[in-house]
Amino acid sequence: MTFGDRDNFGGLQGSQIFYQLLEAKGVEYLFGYPGGAALPLFDGIQQSKTLRFILSRHEQGAGHMAEGYASTTGKPGIVLVTSGPGTSNLATPMFDAQLDGIPLVVICGQVAKSKIGTDAFQEIDVSALAKTCTKWHTVVQTVEDLPLAIEDAFREATQGRPGPVLVAIPQDVGMATCASRALVRAPAASVDWGQGKAASASPVQQRSLCVSHDSFQQVAALINAAERPVIIAGHGVLQSINGPLFLDTISNLGQIPVATTLLGLGCFDEMKPESLHMVGTWGAVYANYAVQNADLVIAFGARLDERVVGDPNGFAPQARSHGRGGVVYFGIDPDSMGKLIKPTHFIQGDLSDTLPLLLRYLQKRSRPEWSEQIQKWKADHPFPPNTSEANHSITPAGMLSELDRQIKSLSPSRAILCTGVGQHQMWTARCLRWQTSMSLLTSGGLGTMGFGLPASIGAKVGSPDSLVINIDGDGSFCMTMEELLTASSNGVGVKIIIFNNGRQRMIEQLQEMNYGGRVAYADLLNPDFMTLAQSMGCHAERCTLIGDLPKAIHWLLHTERPAVLDVFLEDEPPFLPLVRTGAALDCILTE
């Protein structure tokens, strides 16, 4: 059924219309947890022959699964939950998706319309909640309004900068029967998500280009004239269907070095000499030095938040000085960019549309002195820093270097590395060599602990042929570890590595640096992760000796069922070098 057949909804219940609308949008998977007010919707879903529902163990886990699915497929992630706590438990995933630009369609049950506002069982003011953490929301008032509400939800989730939307469907609407030929409002043009198109390729976004050719000529003139330009590539490059291709072309044409944000890792091949790796307070020293000494900074799909820029007043001082090129932004949403660093120029539009127009005016040129300086910084400040061969304990850098080696030896067509949030996240970003065939899926803006495991499940569901690994800290893993049951019960073959150090290492290091060495509440009492995983139907091994590490990682990579590798870190070193808290990018601590 398509939206052109909307008169055929006459005589159907809301629950039947609901599942047929999702089928018409090409939806394959939904993530969620059932409850009373949403039971009509769940009854409809189980009648479908094509929709598959993934039952999570907590609504927050379902939301992060949908984020992982959306990030992997480019299609909106769909979540179905009940009213009250079922909806409020999704606040964190919705905030996370809002900040990181991930398209989610959240569908929640609601108490019957006659009970709204009476403090009924499992009733919350869903509109008040949704206003804070979604792009758009609606509460469906009649069954006849349901088709347009679903159509609007998919459009809003993917229009412009992607993000979360919420549709609340009262219980009586799900049970009501649609009057014959009552649907007279024609929906907007539909996007067929069943074809696997990335969200950035939607017709709505392709029409977002509203920049004159004069603007492209002005920006190209700045780039052509610059002696020390730097590109900072962010999440928007990955969200644009041809973003990585055009980024690589522009870098090659002008011998322009490329730094990436945390969420931009994987959009540029870090094996290339032009790669600066990750920039920012937790980034590579030479990436920070390049930005601080550049005479032009070009941000492709990057917000330039405080983790990227450090002290805003000290960011890119030479580029922002009088007579230099300044900071140029390319992005889909001007409202999300330039909040800390004001743009010299802003080019609005999908990068797959704007970068080809920029290329028309760019000149091919080399910048030997700039390239030589960057290679010198790289030699002086290797990333990650060289570690002592005499170390007999497992370290994050050593473990991740071995993982990187073995992943590359397998040559998977696609590898997706997920993380939670904490020190393990930064070690992962720093120690793996990211390429366009290997991408990072993590929580950036909100910094959500517990993101990694459920997001990796959603990623594997969306891309079953990919190698999907969740690298997690013990504290972050414990926040959503119940989702191991979701992976095992659905046969989702994710692979999990746990950094088991018995403490919140990032918090501990920040306290040591900024609070006179005093450390408070950073110690963790962990369960036996190996026994826990096995009790949840997963394979599990433990690695405590550095000599056993290659064999343990090989086991993990070649195990088809969900598998957990518990890696014991006896004496984890501090994460260094690191930008001093609140300082400019070139104020770097080395000890």
C-alpha cells in the first residue's frame, strides 16, 4: 500500500493503518518495549509479514539501538514504546540523537484522549518532554490524522539536519476505525526509505542549496590564496552520501591537510600523508598545531564545539587575524554551527551538492613548505605516542594497536567500531587508524555512557555483513549490560571488548589534574563479566596477560555468536598528551 491508496484505509483500525504505513515507508526493523497504552500498536505490528520487532531490555537501550541502525543505514531508526516511563526512558537517546544529528522516529503510546490531563496511570505530558529533545512532535487526535502524522514524522526526521521526532498515539486512536474516504489531506511527496538511501540523499535536503555562485567563488579564492589551509571534517561529511569522496578530491587537489572531529573519524583515510587525525582537546598534537598555525580553516560538516576548539578566544589565531582567510563553514544547518567560532563565510547545503560547486573554482596546487612542516610535527609528536616495549602489562594503546592490526589483516568490506563514553572512547579514537572502510559510532555531543552496546546491536542489525565491535569501559558497559540478552536472543553477532580497570579512569585523571590530586568516587566494584556474559547466552573469554592478547583478539574476531572479551588493565597509564582544561589547542600537557 502507498499513500496514493489512502482511501483504502477506510474501515481499518488505527493499529492496522499504523503497520501498513510503516510498511509503505520501507521500514524493516523497529526497536522497543511494549506497554499498556501502546498495545493496539503492537497488535498491529505482529500482523505484519515484513516488519521485525527487536525487543530490548530497557527503552533507553532501544533508543540507542535505533541510533546505531540509523547511523549505519542512513534510514531513520524506528522506536516503539508505551506511555509514561516507556516514553520518558527515551529522553536520553532522543537528546543524544538531537545533538549528533541522527534521524529517529519515536512512536509512543499515550493514554486515551479522554484521560489526558487527569494524571492517569502512566500518563506524562509528552509534548512538554518532546519540546526539549526532538526536532518535531505531534499527538495524533483522530485515526484519520494518523497517515499524515507518520508522513510528517519521516520528513521532519530527515529534512535539513537529521534528528529525532516523536509521534504520540493515544490508545483509543489505535483502536478506532477509520471512516471510509475520510482522508482528504494529500501528504507531501514521499521518500522511499526501502531503497537504502542515506538520509542526506533525500529530495528535501537536495533542494536545500540556496547559495549564490559568487559565494563559492569567494571561498575558492580564499582557498587558492591560502598558504597554510586546514580542513576540519565532521559528522556531516559521513552523513552526506558523497561527502568522503569530495573531501578526498579537494584535499588531493590542493594538498590540503585534513583533521577530523570525533564524530568525523572514518570520513578520511588516516593512512594518507594529508591526514592530521583527530583534532581538539583530546586530539593529535600535530592536528592542533596545524589548526593554530593555519591561515585558513575550512569546516566541512563540523560544528566546532568546545571539545574541538578548546578556548574559543585562542582558536586558530592566525587564520582569524586581520587579512587572513578566517573560518569557513560548509553545512546543512546554520543554526547548529558557529556558536563558538563565528564564520567568515557560511555555505549552506548538503556537502554532496555544495562541494562539487566549490571544486569548479579550486586550483590545483602544491604547498610543499606547509606539508613539510606538518610532517615534522608528526615526527616530533607521534600519535599515538610510542610506548615502551618493556611494558609487560596490557595497556589501552597496546591492545588497540593489536586489534587494529588484526582488523586490517581480515580486510573486511566494512568495520564499525562503537564505544561508550569515557577514557576508552578517547583511546579508541586515538589508537586506531581510521579509513573510509572503518568508521566510529559513538556519542559525541551528549556524551552518553551506556551508548556503545545497544548502538552496536542496532548497527549490526542494520549492516549484518559488517564487522561490528563495541569497545567499552567497565563503567559505561554496566549502564546497559542487560542488552547482552537482546543480542543473544536475536542472534546479533556483536563483539564486545571491555576495558576492565575497576574505575572511571577519565574522571580519575581529570580530578588528579584539576583538584589537587584528590580523587573521589571513581572506584568501581565490577561483576564477573565473563560469567555474566555466559549467563546471558553469549560467548566470553578473559585476557589478563599481554602475551595472550593476540590469541584472545583472534578468538573474538572469529566468533560468530555475540561474544565478550574481558580485558584486564592492571595499571592503565594517563591519557597524554592532552590540552590543558580551558586552554587553547596548543597548550598541551605531556605529563
